[in-house]
Amino acid sequence: MVTAKKNLHGGQILANALVRQEVDFAFGVPGESFLPLLDGLVDHPQFRFITCRQEGGAAYMGEAYAKLTGKPGVVMVTRGPGASNAMIGIHTAYQDSTPMVLLVGQVGTDMVEREAFQEIDYRRMYSECAKWVGSIDRVNRIDEFVSHAFHIAQSGRKGPVVLALPEDVLYLTGEEKPTAAAHIVQPGLDRVIFADAMKQFANAKNPMVLAGGGNWNKVACDNLRAWANREGVPIATSFRSQDLIDNRDPCYAGDLGIGANPALVKRIVEADVLLVIGERLGEMTTAGYTVLTPPKVNNTLIHVLSSPDELGRVYRPEFAINCSPENFCIALAEIKMTKEYSAQRMQTSHTEYLEWSAPVTVPGNLQLAQIMASLPNLIPRDAIVTNGAGNFATWVHRFYPYGPIRSQLAPANGSMGYGLPAAIAAKIADPKRVVIAVCGDGDFMMNCQELATAARYESYPIILVVNNGMLGTIRMHQEREFTQRIMGTGLTNPDFIKFADSFGIPGYRVTQTEEFESAFTNALKSKRGALIELVLDPEVITPTKLLSKLAK
């Protein structure tokens, strides 16, 4: 039992509470509003506070750290502007179901509602993208609020919580009230509904499984994969959840996302029973709610989610099962398909994925599909690949075969600027693994300042910057809707090689496919990572479309 200490200031009590929650990393930008918390952390030399260069980058790092480790990502920012910058990472965590705790410095309790310097109402500000927003207004309730925050972040559908820290409360002295680390509370399985649902699945002629969302762990993935291979059931993954199943596994049928394999879409549409585990069935996965049309789909839908609030929200399933992926996938071992079901479906589905992911050729000297497809021959299977948002990501999602869980860090909310800070956080958390950030030129520049963070903590990923001199996704839609009426989508970029060199990071410019392997091999040998600029012809807007051919 931990002995309570008296006469500690609020920052010390809070620091001790975080350590008891087994927090060993926090990402942030220091601010005068939470100086006592930083002072309290001085007494915990094992605690690493990662000083970032902008709160948006810090929030992305905290979110990526949580995705990678399964532990809540902790982020510390100051009030007003700092909190506003961090909003993007909280939105990402919310839509990606990632556990996070954001600690925000706040004006003193004696100044609230005066629009004091940098004051903002956090409850209203974060109400649409946080599971809970609280304010610690009494020093003797710090431990209680911290325990509450970590329980909420990890319960049911995991997600971000926000705690405001009034400056005067952090300076007040009091007695701590030690609490143990939070429970991870996940729903169990209703055996009656499970039996009825899986009886229909076992008797199906064209069943499919779709796995996705943010509540997965290795146990769940291993059990799902083992059952699927035993019974010959194909598994598709949702948008940016491709690492739930090793893409080289025979049961893997591909991913439903932007530019999905038409053969896979056909299989989903024609499935007589569709088992969806962990995935909300959002806009990206359903191609704008067209692959599956709400509220009633043509399939028999078995929908398994950790949050009861999401079941029936958009789609009305035949079987609504409020259960965590882990508990559900453990129970799958009991289920055997009937003799009428042909396991050949799994083999054919995987073959269709392999054919779809084979590199395609486009005009120009740089074949990005071939580069992405070549990566598995150069890196370990557990390498971590990150990306932000933009058309460039289509190449990595389609042509790079992801490894097992915790090998993909990508924002399901489609947020630009994520890839670089996510890769830096991954390298900090797991320095022995190869980490590759795939970025577009617009995407990279949104958080390029975090190269300074990589340099400070000597945590260097390999960065691939696909440079076509424009905001490719927006330009693509612009060209489709308003042919040759271009506004706002062109970019002026720095010399990326010189920019990387200014941080002591080696840089390589690749204009032809044949140059890539040598540059990448040098990057793998480097102790300071590398930035490899991939110069892509602006005409090559997607793996199969040319910009000039997009006009209606």
C-alpha cells in the first residue's frame, strides 16, 4: 500500500498520480500554466517528457504512441492557443478510438468566465471529440479525477479525455490520496445472442468477416486469424486497419478503403452473412455509405462493437453484439462452419488481393507502386509504416503488404501531417524497430518542425516524401469538378534535402525507380535515419489515373 504524502503542491500530487497510472511518457509543449506539474515530474527521473515543437505534433505523437503500445497517450499543453493546436490530435484519437489523456493548463479558478489571458471553455471546445472533459478545481480531488480520466479513456470504445488544470490549484498544497492504476473495462459476450448469430454465420454459403476499429490487441488478432485459417473464412479489414491481419496470411482478403479492390467490394456486397468486428462502418470504409446502404443492408449483418451507443446508430443489424474484439474472437474458436461451406472462398479471396496489390506501371521515370511493393524485401516484417493523408497514401495502402498488429500507424480520420510525428513517437517508444514515415509534400510540411524533436531525442525514422508540388487529393477533385479552373492547390516547397541536412539527417533525391534501393539501403545503415524525396510527375495523380484525363 502506498503511503499518502502531505503538504505536496498540486503539481507534485498530479505527477505522482500519473506515475501510479503507469505513465512513463508524455508529449507536449511546456507552458507557464502547468509549471507545478513539470516541477513534480522532476522527482520521477524515469518519466520522459518529450518536448515537441508544436502542440498539434505533440498530440499526434501521443495518439500514435497509444496506438503502438496500447497504453493511453498522455499529452500536456498550455491553455488557449496550446489547447487549440492540440485539438487535431484529439479529433484523430476520437475517430480512431485511441485512448488518450490530454492535460491542459487553465486560468486560475479566481479568473474563470472573465475571458482572462488565453482563457477558453474546454468543455464546449472539446465536447464533440472527447469522451469526457473535466476540470480539477480542488487539490484534494486530483487523484480521483486522474483515476476517472484513465478509466474513461480505456473503457468500452476507447478514446480521448481532457482534464483542465487551473493554475492556482496546481500551486495549492494538500494531501494526496493514492489510487491504483485504472482497470481496462471492456464488455463481455452475451452467449445467447452469440450462439444465434454464429449459427447463421456457420450455415452461410458466402460469409465474410470485416475487422477494424481501434479496440484490438494481439490476443484478439491471433485468435481471429487462427479461427479463420482453420475454417477457411476470408477476412477483410477496414480503412487503415490493415495490420489487424498480416497481409501475407492466406485468410487476408484486402482492405475496404479509398480505391478498394472492386473484387473485394463485390464479395462484401454479395455476402449472405457479414460479420463486422470492431468497425463502426464509417464513410471511408463503406465508400460514402454506398457499399453498405443504411439503415438496412442486404446482407444478414452481425455487428460486434465495444460501444452500445454505436450499435444501431447508422445500420440496423440482425444481431447487435456489445462486446470487445478480444472477448468475441476468443469465443470464435467454438464455431465450426458447416460441410456445405467451401474453404476455397478464402484461397480465392487472397488470390484476388495478391492480384490487386501487384505493382502497376504509370507514365514517367518513378514507379511508386514498384517502390512500395519492394519494401518488404528490404525491411523486417515488424517494421512500422506511418502515413498522414493525401493521394500518396493510396500507393502504400495498396502495394505495401502490412505485417501483423502494431505495424501500421495511420489516421482513420484522414488527418494531414500525422505521418512524421507518428513515426518519431514510434521510434521513441520502440527504438529497435525500423520505422518509415510515408508523407506527401503538403502532408510533410504540416509538421516538418518535428524533425527538431527527432534530433533532440535521437529518434530518427526513415522519411519518404512523395513530392508532386501540389495538394494532390484536392487537385484531383478540383479537376474532376471544375476542369482546368485551378485555385489554391499548387505548392512551393523547400529543398527537402537541405532541410533534412539542417537537422543532421542525410537526404537523397530519387527521380528514377532504379535509384531508390541504393538510397533506402543507405538509410537503413544510417544512425540518423534519412529523408528520401521521391519526385513524382504531377500528371500521375493515382496509381491508375492521369490528372489530364480526369475531366468529366
